[in-house]
Amino acid sequence: MTTSVYAENSHIGGNRQITLYGMYPTSGDLKTTGDGSLAAFDLAVSDFNTYLKSIGSDIQIVPNVLEITSETDSAVEKVIKLGDSRATAILTYLSDDQADAIKEYCISHGILLLATGVTSPIHADPHDNLIRFNPDDTLQGKVTSQFFSDKGFTRIVPIVRDDHHGGSLMNAVSQSLGEDVSIEKEIWYSPDTTDFTPVISQLDQKIGTLLKTLKPEKIAIYAVTSRELQDIMAGADTLQYMNLTKVSWIGCDSNAVLPELTGLSKPAEYAYARNFTAIDFGSDIYAKQNPTYLTLVSRTAGKNPDGFALATYDSVWIVLKTLVMGGASDSHSTETAVLPIAEQHYGLSGLYQMNKNGDRITGTYDIMTLVKDQNGIRWEVTSYAEVGKRSIGTNSITMIPVLR
């Protein structure tokens, strides 16, 4: 028999097996990062098994992974299935809405979520059976606000997807804005919107009004969207909405590195012409020199893994080190054992410092822009912000350009 995530030690043919449960989205809005995170999970398990073999250990890690969609119902269905399998901990990438939908079940059934992707500060709760290996939106809000100031924007016009992530990120940005920057009333749209014409028209009118009193370089559209940004930009690419061509567009972690904005597509050309720049949860500055990073790129068909995928790789190692040391047998003891191990870890996504809520409070944020070459348009990191380094305090932000 095999262990039910840390619960039992068992032996097969002289080898002790530990089952590691995972749950990752592979379709819908979360597909891009979900695929990358699943690839990172698989690679980390393989690498850890190689490590165990190299030190002569009789332990073997056996992954048990379920794929989900980007919908909350799918997350609920699959977490119940894993609960029926006696899982006491699950590594996963989730949206805020999915985490909210399964939280009560996990608490009542003693299941610990070891997650990336969940960014809303609403989940900053020491009793929610959730450990987050990425920072919440508070840090991205600070980086974004500093970026606005550094670029000289004085008026921000937000277009926001009306969900947990959109609301929490907008709140974080609003609370962090410098005195030199003001923000217009948000233009909200429902996640199930398919016709963005009213939203685009309202956005164009707002920009037109501001252009009567402000220079274009002082205005920025802040797009807190998901994959639907490609539809918004495709719809905006007409002579009817010329005001939108005069200002810069800024994005966030849920629309950074979208493959739909690369290549030779119409949305990609529009985004490139607008100097679209997105702030994304990124990697340790030396990660791209790491052979593991290059292996992960090859496993994702040449796509550069984002910070959530890299944090997933790190989280697997953190959790497995905890298991091998015999530091956990249920969700509570797992959480107690994992946090100090995380504090000692410096991985692909950098330094890990955790707070009393079980949430990471350090991270690197990449400033992503679109560049064009003979093969079309692609994403490129132009600068990055290190947040929460122990040496400079958790409220410090260092913006560093990438030298090429």
C-alpha cells in the first residue's frame, strides 16, 4: 500500500512509497498557467525521486494528479474525489473563486491546500487550511503603483473583470497609489461577458474626456482582465475607438504572457502598438540560468514558465522535504512542519518568507513588454521588482532594469 499524503509509511518490494496529491486546471481561463504548473509539479516529483535515489533512500514519490477546468464546480468535484481517496493535503494551482468554493469542505474534512494562484487578501486567514506559495495582491498592488509613478502616469483608467481577483487587485492598487497618481472610477464587466462593445465604448469615451485636459503620456488604461483581453483588444482595433490608440495599456498577472498576444495575430499587433506592459509574478533573477528552468521550458513547448509555475516547482520540493523528514501526519501537523521548511528555501522563484497566516510575503515581479522581430511579437522581461527581501524589509521595493 502507499501513504495517503504523509499519513502512513508503507513498503512495496522493500521500497517505501509516498503518494503526493495534485490538482491543476488544464482548460479555460487558467489553462496557460495551469499547464505550466502541472509541468512543474511533474518535473519536481521526477527530480526529487532522482535525488532520493542518489542518496540511497528507499523512498519513492508517487504522484496522483487530477486535472480540473477553470470553473469552481470542477474544483469542488475533484477535491471531493481526492478527499474520498483519504488525501490530507493537495498541491494545486487555483483561482481565488475556486479556493473560496472548496475552502469549507477542506476545513471540515481536514485537507490542507498547498497552493499557488490564490492571490486575494481575503484568504489571509491562519485557520483556512491554505498555505500560499505566492504573495497576495498586496505586493503586486505596491509594484504596480510604483510602476505608474516611475512612468509618469498621473491618471489611471481601470477596466476590471468583476471577480475575486479583479476586486482584490484593484483594491490593493488603489491603497498603494502615490500622491501624484489618481484613479478613475472602474469600468467593470462580468466574467461571462462575450460582447465587449459597451465596455470598449465606455472606455473610449472616458479616455476622450481625459485627453481634453491631459497629455496622452499622462494617461494609462489599467487592464485587470484574464484571457478575454485578446477579445477586448480585437474589438477596440477600429477607427471608431481612436482615443484608445493614444494612451498606454498596462496589464497584470492574469493577462501577462498571454500566448494570444504573441505571433502575428490582430490582438498581438494591437497590444504591441499600444506598448502593452504587464506586471507579472516572476522568478528569481538567476532562475533562467538554472538547468531546471531550461528543462521546464522544454516541457512546456518552449514557453517561458511564469512565477506561479516556478513556485509550484519549489512548493513540491518544500513539501517533499517535509514528508521525507517525517514531519507530518495530518493537515494541521503538515502546516506546522511545512512553514519552517519553506523559510529555509531559496528556489526558482526566489526567497521564501512566510507570515502567520501561512502566506508567502516575498517575491519578484517581472515587468513584461511586447517586442517584435522577424518571427512576430513575443513577451520580454524589461525590468523586475524584488519585494520583501529580508535584508531590506518587507515594505521595500527595488526596481531593477534587465541589461541585455
